[in-house]
Amino acid sequence: MKAFELLIEQMLQVLRTEAREQPEHYKKLLGNRLEGKVADVLRKCAVGTPFEDDIELVSGQRFPDIVIQGYFGIEVKTTQANHWKSTGSSVAEGTRVNGVERIYMLFGKMCEPVEFKCRLYEECLPEVVVTHSPRYAIDMNLLSGETIFDKMGISYDELRRQTTPIRTILSYYRSKLKPGEELWWLDSESASSGTGMVIRLWNNLTPEERNVYMIKGFCFFPELLSSHKDKFNRFAVWLSTREGVVCPNVRDVFSAGGQGSIIYRSVRYERVPKSVCRLYEHLPLIKQFILSADETEWIDFWGNDVKGKGRIACWIDRVTGYVGKQLENGFPMQESLREVLSSD
């Protein structure tokens, strides 16, 4: 390890010296041009060391850009701005070169004066950001103890070796959400098969599609039944960011018409909120969806999963937590839900 760190220091010394002597030349070494330069300098510095003749410039769509002895790696980043921040590789690291275990970040600030810094990759990653997919943010001046891994309480190596590291990252960011907020990015496994580049309007959906979204809304966002002013917020965000559907007036989907009536045990209850009436109209399909929903999808919304009919009990508790066990007109909400949904 010390031998490789010494090689890194020698490489930095050469780069810094040459940049001072040839600033205009170095300012043109952007992107893969600097990758090639770094590889050449490494090869010269490695003469007479255990790393001689074992330095490969991988570059392209692989991670990292340079591989040394099949074990060490150097990822090269450049910026023409006067700061030490950029965007790193995908958190999934699907293009990581097999066998590479220890990666360093070589960062070139290619403006006057040209400067270089090199740190362990995981030591300069403060957050996860999104371009076309979740990626690590890079900050070469990041203080010790402030990496995204410190915040999540997991090491970089432990996270990257997980089958789906993005799920751990999603759980962390979801725990930091404020009321009404929602993550607008998600991993490919939990993404809806219909989500893509096309944005659809609610009015252009088929009646069947609208019903599906309404049912999912009742299942995952029971606050829709409450009297809170912001009760439609989470559903609206989810519908647009996860499903690619824009609904100009979500209120009409669930509560248009004001009030209605429900007959339960031969008694007609009037002045029932329209959202509750619509809930009862769809109870058979709601039950079916709750019992058949994918475990990962359930955990995404509720933070944990319960099996079988335990989900029904959990859902009823959440619903009545928002509207009460009994409505103002005496309608026994909790009792009726348990009776209807417990029947086979």
C-alpha cells in the first residue's frame, strides 16, 4: 500500500511541476486527454518499482480509467471551473473493472493556475446526485467524516458489494424526507415499466388506467382520505415523477362531488365524504392489490413489509388513523373495513 501511495505522490509531483512550466498546454488536457497523460506519467514513475509494466489505460466506459496491477485504480476527472467539485460514477458501478479493489480520484483543475489533487475515491463523495441515473457527487476538499458513507453508517466497500446498493441509498434519503416530499429518482428494479421519456396527461388515460392509479393512491397514500390541506401532495408527486402522468386537478380524482352515502348493515349513512365513498366502491380491488403488491414496492412506501392479511390490518390502521374509527355521522369506518376486507 505504501509503495502505491509513494507512486501517487511522485505522479502528482511530476504533474504539478509540468503544469507550472507548461500551463497553456495543460489547460488543454481535458477529459480523456488528461487520462492519457496521467497514464504516461505513471508509467515513467513506475520504472524500477513493483508496478513497472503493469499500468493499463482502460478509459472509455469503464471504471476506473487506469488500472494498476489489476488491484489499484485511478479515476481521472477534470474541470475548467475554479473549484474542486464534480459528478462521479454511477452508484451501481456496473462498469467497474473486475478485480480492482482500491480506487483513487485524480482531479485536475484546468484553469489558471492548473492544480491537481488525488484522494481515495470514497473519501471525496459527500452525496448522491442525479443526472440520468443516481451518481456520486465529488468534493476533493471534503472533510473527514462527512462522506455519504459516514452519513449512512456503512462503508463504501460494504455498500458497493451489495446486490442492489441503490436500495440502501434510497432508504437513507427517504428517511430524510420532510412531509410532502418524495424521491423523484429510483432504481431500475422498482421503476414502473411504463415510466420513460413520455409524459402523459390524466385525461388521456383509459378508464382502466385511471382506476389502477386511484387504487394505488388509496393503498399507498391513505392521507388522501384526511382533511389535511396537503393531502394530495405526495400522490401528485408520485404520479408525475414515478409514473410519468400529470394530473392538473388531483382533488377531482378522489373527492369530486363533495358527499355521498354508504349502506352498511341495512343502514344508510348520509354525508359521507366522496373520497370515502370511492374507497368503498373499490374495496375488492384495493384488497387484491394490497395482498399482491410486490414486497419491494410495499417497503418503498411504508418502510417495512408484513405478510398476507397482516397488510390488510396495517392498512386499515393507517386509514382510520387519518379519518377516525367512526365518522361524524356515526358510520363505523374501522368496523366496516375489517368486516368487508376480512371476508374471503
